[in-house]
Amino acid sequence: MLSKICDGNSDFSITAKVVLGSKNAKIKATLGSLNIVYKGSHLSLLEDGIIKVGNRDVTDLIQLGIFKDFANGAFRLRWDLLNISQRRIRVDVGDVLTIFYNGNGNLVIGILDESLRSNLCGLLGNFNGKVDDDLMYLIDGVWKTANPDIDIEVEEFVKAWKTEC
């Protein structure tokens, strides 16, 4: 679970599939597919560049630089060209946030609705601008903050936000 509304409301969430690999004899984890739920609508950005709204493949409907609305305006999508060889998908999720994702693990989330700050939780923190409270997780009904210097606490933090995709 990358991010969700913490009050138990299931109106918004972002989950990701983590892809494990290795580079220079070190294990490397990157983001694979992303799944976004907003007001009952589902958007999937898959590793192979496929974009789905619900079960509908909309990849070919999105043109560079032209916004397309999907799911009654829940999602506005367009491809942004970064340079001659790189592009990323821009997703406007209602009027609350914007997501940029290149399909290779580079994810940027911009919060547009200030009321979301401090109401979000997950692996990406709460977006309130305070780094010291971003590693929060719920265990046995109690909110804890993981210490990044203690491996076991970081492991508990990650396990607490794990979901099955």
C-alpha cells in the first residue's frame, strides 16, 4: 500500500507491485504496476505500458499531450514527452492529486487538495511535510513510528503496508 486515506474510507488508494532484481550483486526493488482506486473507479498502470480503466485497455486512446477523461472524470490521462526517448503518463485523480509515472519505477505524486495532507498513510508517508512522522504503521490497533536505524522496525513497517495485488 503506497498511500490511502487513513480514516478507513476506501474512496482512495494507490497500491504497487514491487519488482525485485539485482544490480551490481545487490538486490534492487523497483515499482512495477500501479493500481489506483478513486471513488469506486479503478486505474491500472501496468509494467508493459498497458493502461486500463476498470477492465478496459485505454492505452491507444491516450495521445501525447492530449487529456482524455475516463470513469466519469475520476481520471484524466495523457502522455507527457520528457525528451526524445522518454515519456511518462500523467494521471489527474479527480481534483485531489496528480501522479506522474514512467513505468520504470519513477513515481511522483503531487497533492492538490490540502485537506488530504495528514489524512493519508502508507509506505509513502502522510504528505504533511514532516519527515519524522512518515514511517507510521498500525500494529495490533496501535499506531507506531518505525526507527529507520533499526532493521526489525523497518521490516515491521513494510509488512504492515503489504497488500496482495
